[in-house]
Amino acid sequence: KYLVPLAILAVPALAVAQTPNSYPMLMSVRPVAVQAGQASEHEVSARYNLYGATRVIVSGAGVTGEVVPAETKPADKAPAAKPNIPKIKLRFTAAADAVPGVRDFRIVTPQGVSTLGQIVVVRDPVVSEAADNNTPEKAQTIPIPCTVCGAIEAAEDVDCFRFHADAGTALTFHVRAQRLEDRIHDLQEHADPILTLRSAGGGTLATSDNYYAADPLLFYKFDQAGDYLLEIRDVRYKGNADWVYSIEINNRPLITQTYPSSVVPGSETKLALVGFNLPADPSLSVTLPADTAPGLHAVSPLVGGQPANAFLLWAHRLPVVLKSAPAAAAATAARMPAETLAAAGPAQAVAVPAVVNGRIDAEGEIDHYTFDAKQGERFSFEVIARRAGSALDSNLRILNAQGGVLAESDDTQIDRITQADSWLENWTAPADGTYSIEVRDLHLRGGAQFTYVLAITRSEPYFALEMDTDKTLLAPGISAPLYVRATRKNGFAGDIQLGVEGLPPGVTATCGRIVANRSDGCIILRAAADAAQAASNIRVSGNALPAQSGATAAAPATAPRAAVARPLQELYMPGGGRGHFPVEMHTVSVAEPMDIRSVKLSTAAVTLKPGESQRVEVEVERAPGMKQNVTLDVLYQHLEQPYGNSLPQGVSVDVANSKTLLTAEETKGFITLKAAADAPAVEKQLVPVMAHVSVNFVMKMTYCEPLSISVPGK
């Protein structure tokens, strides 16, 4: 949602050292939590300039944000130059029924939209850490329940808190710290917090280190009434001003996952709850709306009459199977070599397609399911466990009737992030027969926390899309590219036409395609010369062209292929690499005029015969006084690794015969394109000719003009 504009205020500050292309990079927010049903102020820190911030965009529902105007005196005058403001205050308002958990947000400024920050919605009052609480003697007294917010802000920082607990009280302590840093653009090292609970005399009662990734979760029942100490620090005794944390402390139910872990939208499902501080009957019934999209969804119902935390359920529309009996002999299997584990227990027959809800109930247990297949039939097997909060580190194997291993999956990569969930796609049955699926924990652990969902389907051609990056920055009269990458699955090989919805006023799009058997395509966005400053979230999608549906004789297309692209936020990785993290929104903004005022090409279309080369002249208009290097390219790349390449197959840049570096006040260069002798035919493929201006070693501002490339058939 978008809230009230902030007038340009006179705030004493140093003059900006960066050029206008330095969009704000959010680093931290303090406090990092907002209580449901309340509004509160928060200080946001950024690299580069937040001056003139006007609006806040928040993901999800139930939370809004606005910029808090800075205090000024009547005598203040407008600054002669744009000041550099790295910190501003925001006011977040969370509805009483807002689902607890993390929301992404970004700030709209005249320099363009910021990178993403995060705010945590919590149930209890938020308490900010005191300035000096680094020893037990100076421990800050806090009420229970509450959410403590602070920062591990310096080396050897140990934050101490004192609280009172009555005899018989059972509390959970849930830390978010490391998980709040995944989206920070330029944070080379992340926090690794450890939580310690002590008696009033300093004796250690319990500790928690890694539960949710590097974040602790601690549960403790107090036998005696009295005062207790809670400490949080980095396990390595390191610190950073941007290592913020929240610790949710309460005696309400905390649900880590459920059994079963999947639901069919529109149908009531009874769930057995897994977690801490559960009622005598740890179960409830849940019905998701019938139009709920497939995938993971956070829910937060009442549990035993008390509001619980949010937990995740996997929504789907396939037949449901519940694991009927333990599938393995736990005591002996833990001592077996991995290659003989298949013989450890009975199997449960499953008809395909199905979603199996299971749990590894004890150490060493292996769950077995069988299915029938004909020779040449193709199947996909996906485990949803760690993504849904389970402790399971799954290992999945497909075996024949003799126990021979035909396929195996441990971890998988989803949205460029390695997950501990297994996923086998497009497995082909080698012969008619009955096959076995084996699910176990990689380390042969088990228990109530080791739930899983196993989706078994027949493989069909499809594709998934992702956007590099999470924002597109425009200025009046300027164009910029938005690259979309397709991951082709199960034999899909066709053309994909790209489209976009939700553009800001004054912004238009030229939508390209991802050609058959290629990965990348682009959309070129352009702001009109008179476009006003604006920002909005967009939705990018792709549709398989009818003649290129990806169907084959073995797997005919049963429905049009389509996908919505997932935004990825770019990250400055240690050592200077460029990484990505999946996020919920891609925002397009129109900001003030930038370092490059225009890009002009000698031609808008190129036809390259196989074996032919052609030069495209490029001229950029620099802003007055702008002498920074400008790099020309038709590939979006970093350290020679391409992240976006919509060139037709067989077409490349003749680097030796191109001038791509414009130094000082240079404005003219050229790119020579060449087609290989065997380049396949293509018609009017959209390619951006880009002018890059660096923000730092990894991030850059990109300006472009569209170029149409055709290669005629022989």
C-alpha cells in the first residue's frame, strides 16, 4: 500500500558524494518488530541517500507504512545541495488480525526505490534494548510476554535481559536475526546468534544455537519462581551495527509444523499440532479458501483459545494419502549401510498422482511407498519438509523390485537457493513393474518434528520463470531492461511470450520472448519524457506460444503452459560475487533524471545472415558534470558470467571489434554483432543495448534502447 507523501524538508546534512544513480540500499530497521493492532516508529538505516522519501510499500496484507516527517525549525532554509540522509523514521501500522511473521518493505525516493528491508509482525508488546545491557549486573528488566528487539552491534556484544517467571511457567524464546539478513544488498557477513538462559546467580539452564537456520528457538519450563537472565550474542563474539534481532517471548502455543502438513483448499482438514506449549488436545481443523493458490501458505488460527504463531501448510489439489504405518524398523536401520536400507521395512501402495503426508517417527526409520508404472512412463517426486518448518533433511530414492537404487535425490535448488528438500523430476520407468519410493532423514534422525509431504505426479512439460532483479529504476525519457529467465522442465522446449501488468503511470513496455531452447528473454520498460515520479509493483508472466507448447508424442500438452515470474533481489556476495535471494515483489519506479539522460542507437533493427557481422553505433547523453565510466553491452553480466542474455542462438558480440568502455566525457561507442555460420533462423528477437554505470563493484544502474535482431533461414 502507498501512503502520504513527505514534503522536501531542510535537514542539516553533508552534501551527497554519490551520483544520482545511487539508489538507497536498506541495511537495518530498529526496532525490527511491530505489534499487531499497534502503530510504532522505526529508524531505517541505508547506504546511499534516503533524502526526499515519500512512500513505503509493504508486502502482504495487514501492514502499512509511512514516512515520518523530520522535525524542522521555522528558520530552516532549503539546502543549497541535496543532503545525504542515510537514516529516516518510518511508522508501521499492523492490523489487529495481521498474520504474525515477516513482511518485506521498500521506500520510494527521488533517487528511485530502495532495496528491500524487513519488519516482523508480533503479538506482544515490543521492548527495545537499553543502551548499556552488556553484563548480568546491567541486565535490562523486561516484562513477560514481550518481544525484545536489539542489535548485536559490536564485537563481544552480549545483550542481557532480566525477567521474572512463576513456578510452572513454560516459555518459548524465538529469535529472528540471521534470517532477517538474507535480503540485505551488501552485508558481507551475517549474524550467527546463540541464546542462553541463566539462573539469577548466572548458572546455565539452557542454550539454543541453530534451529531455524542459524536462529535459535528455546523452550523451557521453570520449576521455581524467581528472576532469570537471558543472553543473546554472536556465537563467534562478532558484531555489526546492522545485525538486528527480535526475540519473541511468551507462554502461548508455538506451532513448528502440523501432521498432516498439506491441505486441499476448500476442504476441512484436521491437523495434529507439533510444537511447544500445546493444549491437552493438540489438534485443530483448518479450511483454506477454495481459491487458494498451490504452494506454501502461512496461517495463524486460535489454538486452545489462544492466538498462536503463524505456521506453514502446503496447499494442493491432488488426492491425499496418509502414511498408514511405520515403514521401517527404527532400531536396526540406523546401523545399516545406506545401500541396504531398502530392506528395512514394509511398504504402502500409492496410486499416482497423490500427495502423501508422512513423518519419520523414530531414529533410523525409513518410509516406503510403492507404485505401479509402465515402461516409458515419466514421474516426478517432490518432498516438502524443511521449507515448511520440518526438521527433516530428506533423502529420496527410487528402487526396483529387487531393491536396486534407480535414482536418488538429497538437496535441491529452488529460486537459486539450495534447500534441504529432495526433488526428482522426469524419472522414466525402465520397464513395466512395481517400484518403491524411500523417504528418510539423511542423518537417520526422527521424531515428531520430522514431518513431510511427498507429492507424486506424472511428469508434464512446463517451465518456471524468475526475474533478475527485484526492481527496475527509470527516469523521464529513459528505458531499462527487465530480464526474465526460464527453467525448462520435463522436456519443455518451446517459445515463451513475456508480459507485464501493473506498470506505473507514464511507463510502457516492449515485451520480448524467450526463444525455443534458450533460457533468457527481456522486457524493456520506458518512462515517457513527461512521466511523473511514481512507483508500483508489477506482475510478470510468460505464456507458451501455441505452436511451441512443448508437447511431445510421449507427453502431449493437456493445458496452455503459463507461469508467473518470481522476483530475485541481487546481493553483493563476499569476494565480489553477485548472488540472488527470492523475494515477493518487483517494483518499477520513475525517479529524478539520472546520470545518463538518453541512449541512442544507429539502428533499431539488425538482420544478420549466418556468418555475417554488423556494427551498431551507440551514443549516450551524460548528465552535466558526469564523468564516471560507462560500459556498453548487450549481455547483463558480472565478472564475465551472464545473468541475462536474450541474444538469438548463434549470435554473439565481437569484442575485439567493439568499443564498449566510455571514459571521462566520452559519449560514443559501438558494438559489433556477429552470427555464426550455423546460426539458426530467428525473427525480430528483442535485445537491449545497455549502458551501465556502476553503483559499487557489483551493482549498477542500467539504461538501454531496444534492438531487434533477425537471422534469416539459409
